[in-house]
Amino acid sequence: MKSTSTKSILSLVILLFSISFYAQENDKVVDSTVTEKLEEVLVKAVRVNADSPITHSNVSKEELAKRNLGQDIPTLINYLPSVVTTSDAGAGIGYSGIRVRGTDATRVNVTINGIPYNDPESQGTFWVNLGDFASSTQSLQLQRGVGTSTNGSGAFGASLNLLTDNASDIASAEVANSFGSYNTSKHTVKMSTGLLNDHFEISGRFSKIHSDGYVDRASTDLKSYFLQAVYKDDNTLIKALTFGNQERTYQAWYGLTKEQLNEDRRQNPYTYDNEIDAYWQDHYQLHWNERLDNNWSTTLGLNYTKGKGYFEQYEGDTDEIDLYNGIVVATGVNDDGEPITDVIRRRWLDNDFYVVNANITYKKNALEIISGISFNTYSGDHYGEVIWAREFAPDAAIRDRYYEGDATKNDFSVFSKATFKLAEKFTGFLDMQGRFVHYKTNGLESDRAPFVTDAQFNFFNPKVGLTYKHSNSSSIYASYARANREPNRDDFQAGVTENETLNDIEIGWRYNREKLHLSTNLYYMFYENQLVLTGELDDVGSPVRATSGDSYRLGLEVDANVIFTNKFNMNTNVTVSRNKNRDFTSSINGELVNLGETNISFSPDLVVGNSFNFSPIHNLQLSWLSKFVGEQYMGNTDNEESILPDYFVNDLSITYEIQPKKLFRAIVFSALANNFLNKKYVSNGYFGSYDYDDPTSPTGITTGYYAGYYPQATANFLLGLNLMF
């Protein structure tokens, strides 16, 4: 996804650092440069620069815009190194997921303007609640491995931080529409007042996205907004913004069995017409950046997030009667074997999330020190309602709650990190973070079992690195980082109470010339008590995790941008890795068996991304993008029934911009042919086991296995028209 804009990003970084290093020698810095610096301060505490000993990739607004026709952010960054994405509905809209270096989304730390976005309890990231957020994203940075200190949940595979739109100096408006396969459409309206009185700007965006989904009835409806007010001068930047989303998606969480996949890969086993997930989420942020002098600057960030929603479920026949306070919450049969009742129930989540971030930065010559604190507190109510039953129990009423529980989580962290010169060609990096987490629950789970937890975790997460700059075009870096993280809600429910620890060693080489930009690194990530995906799903479609003991990930990543001519360039990245559990044990045929070294689930050994970009004439770009993901196991026992086959997918992107002399500032035509070679593939699935009595087995028990698959869309298309005023 890198193009010629990569050079502009690197140039901007170098420019900003040069200005910062020599600022004390100048009485005044150019206003526009100060403004850009203050904008970047919003994410300075969680981002790294081009020369840092942290493995990372940057994506600019221009790069996102080329393929931004309604698909979720994971799909838009699918071609970054070591990234594997998936979509429940199959077309990249709705419930989408991302894995980096084989680690799942609960272990990818996501921040927006430095504010944690991961759900504090599940630790997951729900991109369905960020409809069309790419249209309001200025840039993003993906750090692979532990990365630098972050706010919120610990990063065990990657950190992804997003910076929202910068303030615009000029007034503008934009209307973007796109249409495509599966009745997909996106409608976006944006506006900016530009700078008023040289200090104030107000901007906003409203979007609506709909898709029926590749999977039958796996529809998605998203309505989102983004509003921002900015005040800025030479030394001050204040941004007040709010953004939110209302989503409604039809159930596609459980995929298909192998038989269903072969029979009709687009079918959806659910037949109830309102088997949906509905959720509303609103965010309110206030950021105040102050440049005190040429060396000191401060940042204050405040956030409040309100979320509320439910998923609705039809419950058919089961083999037992389930009652709570006279309410039928699951179906059963009477003595004659006849169904007693059917029910429709809703499981609700109502939560509030508050964040305070405060940072101070000192920078002089080659020394930069950033110190800060972050505190966030979360409260969530979990409850279930029966909204219909064929036969209500005598004392039951509609919307009676059959379970209730609450949870609170407080997360406090303090950090200080420094970049400094050790010698003419050596730069050091030191990062120390203390993180303190308290998680408490009370009440009942959805199956009405008591769920009472009161846990405290105190973590120390050090990072250290060294960069050797051999020349202006070549540098070598090495780093060590340690990260700890607490179990999530599902882990606690499964009886897991210990934290997991990751040690990450990275060694890399960067080479930058006019025609070639190359980044290559070797990583070794070894874990204590790693929580790996078992392959199974819980009753709401969330992945189940279990402790694997000692495990490791060893890999080589190569990321290159080759500029052949001013009209043709190529971006390619390759990850070759080995991902293993040590001395893994599992229950097989009623006995606990040590399987020795096994593959970690959902961790392909080979991931390759390519982008060939051709601009035959001015303002026209054609891109051929391809992604290869190697074979992977959906469980940790190396069972052949858990194999997810490799796949190779190709997309074609076309953008053409016209710049009329009147009325419009620009008109942009876009076309995207996804999977244009019509590959039938599966990018995700689940795998589990069950025991049954077997008199022929030596133990009297035989273990059986089952698997499910999420089919992804075959050839499909999106067309877009963007009018800029």
C-alpha cells in the first residue's frame, strides 16, 4: 500500500525532527511547521519515528482514500506486513477481524488520538462500531510486536494507532458515493469551514453504509458521524471532537460446517428474521496541546465513551427446561416429548468508559523525553431479557431480566521514554512503563451461574533499543521489550486468573534510497502462560482461549518499496515464521496426552503481500494487489481436521482524478475489483472436540472433532464517485 506518498511521510518526519533538534538556535519557528508538530503531538506518546528501533509501518490518508469505498479498516490495511484479515459476512463490511503475526484482535492494542479503543473487558476491537472511520483518519501507524508504551490493554502482537483529521486551513466540502456487489452502498458527506479568523475551524462527516453481505442475509447497516472543532495558534492546539456509530448486523457468527460449505457456501443456517446484533456507541474527546517553549510541550487528553446494545436470539428446542424466577429462558420438552415453548431473548451490554491522558515532552538537540500518565475506568452492565415466549411461565412478564451482572475495571499507567545520542552514529531508546489494573465483577453470567471476580494486577513493562546509522541511507536497530497483560472477561469465566508475559526481541535493517526503500527484521517473541485460541467459540460466537504454557514465535519480515520509474512502482512484503507451543497437552480419548511441540492456532508460516502501482497518465493510477496466506491450524493439537487451507487473492484498484476549473476542486472516480480471479477461499474458522462413550476404545471414551468455516466473497466490485468542492 506504500506509494510515492511514503517519501513525503518520511520527508515530513525528517523535517520535523530537524526543526526540533535545532529549534533552540532560532528565535521563531515557521507557523505552519509548528501547527503540524502540534497535530502530531496527539499521538506522539504512542507512535515512533522513522529511525526508532521499533518495527512499524505508516499509512497516510491518501493511501487509505484510494480503496475507501465502504470496507472496514482491517480490509483497507490487509496488505501490510504480517497482517491477516477476515470478515464474518464475507465482503469486508460488518464484523471484521485482524491478526498480526498470528495474534488475534484482543492482543492488538488500538488507540484513537492516543485514547484506548479496545473494549476493556473483552479486550477486543469491534470495527463494526467505526463505520467509514477511514474517511476521518489522517494517518495510522501499525507497530508489530510489543512496540512502544501504549495506553490501555497491553500489545501482544501489534499496536495500531489512528490519528483523526487534521485541521484544514481552507474551506471545503465533499460528497462521496459508492455502489457495488451484494447491494453494497456508501454515502458520505464531509465539510470544513477552514480557518476562521486564523484560529478556528469546524468540520464534520456523516456516513451511511449498507451491505447485504456475501453470506445470505448477513446484512450490515451502519450510520456514523464525526464532528470536530479546533482552536490553534503558534503554540496552542485545542481539539474537541465527537464521533459515533449505530450498527445493525444480521447473525453470521457461527460460519458453516464443511458439508454446508460444499453444499452452498453462501447459505446462512439461521432462519429467524431478526437474529441481529444492534449497538450504539458515541465518543467524546477533548485534546489540549501546548508548546511552552522551544524545548517543552504538554498534552492533555480527555475521553468519554457511551455504548449500549444487544443481540437478539431465537432459542428453539433443547433437551432440558431452563427456568429462572419463573421465566422460561431456554426451551425444553414435556414428559411426552413435546416442546414446551420457544423463546426470543436479548442479551444487553450497557457501558461507560472514561479516560484521562497527560503527557509532557522535553526535546533539545538529539535528546527527547516523553513522560506521562493515563487513567481509564470502565463500568459495564450485562443483562438478558425474554421479549417473547410461546408460553410464558405464570409469574413471568415480557422483558423480565433472567440474568444481571455488573463489572468495573480501573487501569492506571505511568511511563517515561527517552531517545538520546550515545555516539555520532548510535542512538539509544529507553522506555519504562508501570501498569496497574483492578477488575471486579458481581452478579450472574448469561447461563445464570455466579460470576464474582476481584483481581488486581501490577505490571512493569521495560523496553530498550539501539539504532546504528551506518550512513544516511542505511541503519541497523535492535530492541528488547517485555509486556504483560491480564485475562479478559471470558478468560476469567473459564477459570483463568494468571497474567501472561511476552518477551520480544527485534533486530532490523532499514535501507532508504531514492529508488528503493527496504525494511527487514528478525523477531523472536517468547511467552509465559500465553493464552492461545483453542479454535472453539462460546455461545455468542467469541473465540475461546486457553493457557498454552511456554510458546514462541520466530519470524523474518521483509518490506520493500521499489520505484522503477516515475510511473511504475512495486510494494512487497514477506513474512516467514515459526509459531510453536512447547510441551502442549490435550485430552484425547479420555486421557491427558503430551503432544510435545505443536503449531499455535491461526498462525500461518508464510504471509505475502504485493502491490504493483502504475500511473500511465497524470492523475490515473492502477494497482494490482495480491495476498497469499499460508496453511494454518485452527487448533493447537496439529489435528488434520483443523487445517485451514492456504489462499491467494488478487484485487484491482483504479482511481482517476479530474481537476475542473469551475465548481469542483476535484472529481475522483474509483473502481475496486476484489478477488477478481474468483478464488473460493476461507480465511477463518473454528475447531473443537467432544467426547462420547465408546466401548471399543481402551478408555471407554473416544474424542470426536468438529470444524466450521467463514467463506469469503468471490469476485465482487465497488464503484465510487467523490465530488470535492
